[in-house]
Amino acid sequence: MTGPFQIHESVEGGRPVVCPAGELDLAEVRTLSERLRELLKAQRETILDLSQLTFIDSSGIRLLLEITRDAKEGGYTLRLRSPAPVVRDTLRLAGVLALLGLE
């Protein structure tokens, strides 16, 4: 069992970096979605570091697809990076790595 879901934030080269940690599931998707949307509107470019996720379910995958699409449509830049191996495997099995720019 992992600890509670958390969202860590830092700044890298003037860009916000959001690093969710723990399990990204239906119970946590809204919190992450709201924070990412706030940052994208304020900063126009945000990095989403997936290295500390220990699990992602279909609602988390849907969030990644939606926020990536919305960022492109809104003229924002969202860079996804460093998915943990278990998350990369889940995204690969779901067939969405290329859609998320992670291949």
C-alpha cells in the first residue's frame, strides 16, 4: 500500500513542474485536473512529471488525454515526462503513449 496521493510542485527554468505522487484514480483526478488547468492558464507552459505515480486507472488516463488535448487546443504547452515503469506499462497497454507524446 502506498501513501496518500499528493501533488508536489517546483519550478524548472521558469516553468512550473507538477509531480503527482501515489495513486492517480477516480478519487484524485479532479484535484490534479484543477491544478493543471490553473497552472496552464497562468503560465501557458507546464511540465507534468509522472515519475512518482505508483498507479493510474482509466480515469487518470482519461485526464491525461483530455488535458493534453485541451492544452493543444488552447495554445498551451503541457509536457509529460518520466512516467514510472508501472505507469508507462499501463499507458502502453491502453495504447495511448503516442497520443501523449511519450514514445
